[in-house]
Amino acid sequence: MFGITNFEVFLLAAILLNLTPGTDTMYIVSRSVSQGRTAGIISAIGIIAGLVIHTLLAAFGLSLILAQSAFLFNTIKIIGAIYLAYLGIKMIIEKKSENKNTSLPKQNNQKIFLQGMLTNVLNPKVALFFLAFLPQFIKTSSDVTSPIPFIILGLTFTFTGGLWSIITAYFTSMATIKLRKNLKAELILNRLTGIVFIAMGLKLLNAKAN
């Protein structure tokens, strides 16, 4: 079908890979713990949008350029690491008002979405993963030149990963709702989230192209 082989194996592998905790899962969990269910789910949707972008990049060959260019890889890696560190530092130094209501403040949903998307898009490891993983399920004998099989596989991976991300955000926020209603606990959670973001940035900075 469309030059795709062993789709069932791909689907099983995609599900197992999505269940393995990674940078995206850490980001969604952190948002859900510190800012609640809505922020967590919107972050998950942002991650999904980032995966769609990576799918299109892989399908149309831009990921190949990324894999072959050490300079471009390192540039995107550094930008992504700096962005995550920026988010982390911002959450650590942010101070809460003492007269603040115990309910969660209104979040800028568009901003949360964009942050989730950029966190995923600026991770070159995701692009390299798509480039290495997807071709294994494309029939080489059929001389496939169309981007359609890559798009189908990429969107399948995105769907399974997106579903898991939303489930993760929902249950993580439910499990920590009482903590977020406590002002001191919320401040601690925000700072811990900031530390996690900085750690994610450092991990991304240490990523290698091969």
C-alpha cells in the first residue's frame, strides 16, 4: 500500500516508542504538574503540531539536509537548547503574588501551544529519528519517489504519540491538582519545572548527529 511495507510492525514499534519517556513526555508532564490540565493538553497539541512539521520535512527531503550538515544540526541544537533554558530560567525566577487567588491563573493558550511546538521542532534528534526510522518501512524495490508513504507513516506516528501525550497530560494534572492549589507547593512545582526545562536543554545541547 503506497509503497509501505510491514505497516503492522511499524504501528507496534511506533506505539512502543511513544510509550518510552522522552523529552516531549517530560515537557508535557512538567506543564501539567505546574499549570494544570488545560496547559498540559495544549502543550501536547503543540508537540503534535511539531511532529507534523517534522513529518513534512522528512517527506520532502529537508531532514536529509539536516542529517548531512553538521553546521545546521549544531545550529538548530543550540537554538533549541537555549530556548528550553530560557523557559526554565523564566519559571524559576517568576514570583507569585501573595494575594493571589488559589485557583490557577488564566494561561495564554496560544503561547503555550507555540512553546510546545517549538520545543519539538527545535529538537534535531526528532528530525534525525524520522529520517532513520521511516525509510525502514518503505519498499526500496518499488523505486518510491513520492512523499506520500513518508507522510502516512509520519502521521501515524504523530497520531499514536499525540494520543499518548494527551492521556499523559490529563492524568498527570489530575494526580497533582491538590498540590497546585497550595501557593507554596505551586511555587516549588514551577521551580522544579524550570529545572527540568534547563536539564532538557543541556541534554539537547549534548546531542550528537550520529
